[in-house]
Amino acid sequence: MSNYHIKHLEEYYQVYRKSVREPENFWEEIAEEHFMWRKKWDKVLSWDFSKPEVKWFEGAQLNITENCIDRHLATRGDKTAILFEPNDTNEASEKITYNQLYERVNKFANVLKAQGVSKGDRVCIYLPMIPELAISVLACARIGAIHSVVFAGFSSTALSTRINDSECKMVITSDGSYRGAKTIDLKGIVDEALKDCPCVDTVLVAKRINSEITMEAGRDKWLQPLLDEASSECEAEVMKAEDPLFILYTSGSTGMPKGMVHTTAGYMVYTAYTFKNVFQYRENDVYWCTADIGWITGHSYIVYGPLANGATTVMFEGVPSYPDFGRFWEIVEKHKVNQFYTAPTAIRALAKQGTELVEKYDLSSLKTLGSVGEPINEEAWHWYNDNIGKKKSPIVDTWWQTETGGIMITPIPFVTPTKPTYATLPFIGIQPALMDEHGEEIKGNQVDGRLCVKFPWPSMARTIWGNHQRYKDTYFSAFENKYFTGDGALRDEVGYYRITGRVDDVIIVSGHNLGTAPIEDAVNEHPAVAESAIVGFPHDVKGNALYGYVILKDTGEGRDHNNVRKEINQIITEHIGPIAKLDKIQFTSGLPKTRSGKIMRRILRKIAHKDTSNLGDTSTLLNPEVVQDIMDNAL
Ligand code: PRX
């Protein structure tokens, strides 16, 4: 079992060096020994970042679901694959064994086929965190359909934009969803979205909350009766290594969300290998990632990575605060969770509640704690380490992105000594580089710069759906022959990396990537708004919150500003979703602009941060006088 499971630091360095010196041999060995192939590859890697084009395991044939399900049946058929924990504590948890998962995925795959879905078709999945979500993802993969999961907190407009961009022919949804004490009318949101989606001919509806919904004849079908009739055997479609597995949208600095395309073989190999090592998963461990499958974290580390390793993966439907802020810890105790993976925003929200609800529960099963999605601040790191890990469970601060498919910079627990707020060392096979503003790589330690990656890794996104040029412009044009991440980072004296945050117009709020442009577009839809600019400012729970500077069309006199604020947030909720609401809205007479008409966000950011001692050079502005005015009225 060479190199698959790294157990000490020396071994890490040794394997890392090998993965960099002989990447093809290295990944070939991993792929060969640990996965099931219908046909092996002709070539391990071909790449050209100038196009950009990257291919891993070309010529290979496989089906990822055979790797995630079928091959475990002989030895792990009765082992729990998915452990579903419902929103409501009075509802029983559900254990889905590998045998049952096989049956349910195959039935679902047959339903998709019967409804006219075939290889290469796009299927939009808009479901809450119920087993059908993981099962429908796998069912798509079984028949070679490309899934596009849209987080079920997105609005109807955001949903229809994503459906149309990749021309999905089917939507899989539920009548509604539970979220803490609330229910959400998911089907109503889908109905609204589909008014603008001529490409969709079928909607499959899972029953979850038993609400009254309208079913459009000919288009909408209840899922369960179709499943009841379907056969539980569905031959897996034989896929090529580079066939798309899924599309997942992420925000960009401008306009349209980017449909990142992930392909089959490399994604499988890398997510499985990282899962095994980053969480040090051992047979019979119970692993829980609190993310939603609507995000990349859920794709890679709730579904594919864990199942490819035959793991038990927990799926939690609810929220950390329901019925009280002890819910996470109650679940850890109940299922004796061994690896727990969450986001800094959740840790901060829970830390605010004190430790009473933590102490109520037995957390002694925990071995490894994970963090993902945004920089974890020192205070949250220590709270997590002291109160949840009891100073004995290492925290893996994992840095990665929707685009990278898998974890890129991270400690390996019990292997890499951790350091608060540091993601520490590149994972095996990852070659990071820090770049200066002249496009030169900064060598040595105790330096900082823009974070790039200079060699391909198996799970990198291959393109943006329908827009390869944008893929090239966004990721491969800032620095020659390198993938640019959009993040800044520093490297300390021992070579540990610390991610310092985005260097573009993406703001991370509660761990969610939000582009400023689409939010500004939404704000500008308000009839009274002439122009707007959105920046982030520090927030003690969300990490960042949004600050909007808004110019009204008239002077705004006589207008109830609070009403306008509410209306603006209402429009944002409709266009994007409640996660993009503005915490502060300042009405202003102007925005600082360069002579070429570009908004100087640097200044707006400083004002929102209440850091106005050094605003830098404002003399080149077209309208320097507005700066004082904005400062005087800052919120
Ligand atoms: O800025 C980095 C931040 O989240 C961005 C990627 O967001 P997304 O594509 O939504 O994927 C999130 C889950 C993988 C990155 O560009 N980020 C993610 N993890 C960390 C982080 N920032 C600091 N530390 C992390 N551990």
C-alpha cells in the first residue's frame, strides 16, 4: 500500500518530494493500486497552462460510482455508508448501508433514464440535505449525466441563471425543506425559476415536508412512485477519464457565476487520496463534514472522497442552532463522530454561546478537527482546539477552492505540527508559488505574495462551462504558466503557508464566496438607486459582512432611508439569496473614482474597516471631495 496513507512527518517529506520529482509515476501508482478501472490509461498527464488544457489518466475508462459503491459491497456491504441526521431531534436518524446505497442509487439511475436523461445531459439538483441529495448525485454519475447541484438557499433568479447557463433538462427538488424551526417552500422557488427556463422538461419532486404544492401536469413528477417501480440494477455507464462529472457554480469578480467543470478520474483519485490522509480516516471511523452538498466541500468531502474510501459519512439536515446551540455536540456524542469538519463562521457562532452546551456532551470520540472556507482567526482556532478538541485533536486548517476540487494546503493530523491560523504545508503533489506584482516568483521564506500553483494536480477544474476563454482569463492570465488562486498568502520561516484572504472582488461571508458585481447589479435594480459599490468589513461571526455605498437617483430627501434599505435587501434576497444581504447601507452623494471612471474600492474598504488614518493617495481621483463626505457619514 505504498504512499497511500502517510503516517509521520518524514514520510510526508519523502512522499512529497517524490510527488514533485516524478508526478506521473507518483499518481500512476496511487491510481493503479487503489481504484477500480474498466480500462487503464494510456498517458498519466498531459498539460499546457497556456491554452489551458490539462488531462489526467487519458485513455482510462471507469465509473466513479463503481469506485464509491460497487467495489465495497463484498467487504463492506452492511457497513453504514451514509448516516442521515434529520433537522428535527424527534425524527430518527437513518443508516444507509453500502448495500442499500447500491440499491437506491441504481433505482434512482433507472428513474433518470426512464425520464429521458442520458450520458452528457445536465441535471440540476436543488435539494435540502436529505439522502436523496447524495443519492441523486451518484445516480447522475452512474449514468454519465452531469450533475449541477445548486445550494438550496439560493433564490429563484440565481437558480434559473444556473439552470440556463448549462441548459439542464431536468430539475430534482423536494416539496420543501426544514431549516431549524422554519420550513422553506423549495418547490415554489423552482416553479418561479422555471418560468424562465425553457430547457427544463422534467421536474422530479421528493416528498420531505408534506406541504401542499402545485404539480405542473406533464412536467412535474413525484419521485417515490417512480423509484418504487424501478429496477435496483443499473449497469454503470463506462466513462472516459476526462468526461465531465459535474458542474458547480462559484461566484466571480464580475457578472455571471462560473460553472466550474470537474472531470472524472483525476477528481476521484485526488479527493479519495486527500480524504484518507487529511482526516486520517480508519475503517469504522464515523466522519462528519457539516457543509452542504450544494458547495464543493460537500461534493468532495461528504460524497465522493469518503465513499471512495468506503467510509461512514454523516449528512446533517439541520442548523447548528436548532433546537439549541448544542446540536453539533449532541450529534458528535450520539454517533461517536471521529472526524469533524466545519467552517470558522460556525465555530465563531458557537464560541459566542460559551461552553455550557459543549460540556453537556461527551466529545471523547473526536480524533481530528477540520476547518475550511475562510481564514480561521486565532481566537476561534483556540476555542476550537481547547473546548472541542480538548487540546488533543489536531486541527486541520484546509485551504482549497471550488476550482481546485480537493484540499491543497493543509496539515496532516498527527503528522504535521499545527500552528494557529496557518494552513501549513502543501498537500502531496501540490506545488504552490508566491508571486510579486511584477509577475516574478518570490523564493525563500518569510515572504508574502499572490498565491499560485505551478503544476497541475488531478482534481483541478478543466474549464468553465461554455466559456473556456473566461477560464483562461480568470486563472491563467495573471501569471504566465501558473494557476492563479485569487488569494494572497504568506510563507513563514519554516515554509508554512498562511492564507491572508482574497485579493480580488470576491468577498467571503460566512464561508460563502460572493462576487461584488452581481450584488451591485441587484442593488441597482432598485428604482431609486443610481449606483452602488459593495465592499467587505470584518464581522465577529461571519468573518466578513457586506457594506454597501449607495447613490440615490434624487437627493433622497423625504425618503424613508430605512425602507429603502429593507427594499434593497429584499431585492438581493430575490436575486441571489439571503446570504448576500448587506449589513450596512450608507447613502452617499458620490463614489470615489479614478479618472478612467473605475471605483476606488481600496478607499471604500478602508472606510468600512474604520481604518482611515492612511487612505493612500487620493489626488488622482476624479472627485477627491467625496472621500471626506463618505468618511463623515460612515456607519
Ligand atoms: O479565499 C479562500 C477561501 O475560500 C476561497 C474558496 O472558496 P470556495 O470556492 O467557495 O471553496 C470553499 C471551500 C473549499 C479561497 O479562495 N478559503 C477556503 N479555505 C480556506 C480559505 N481561506 C483561508 N483558509 C482556509 N482554510
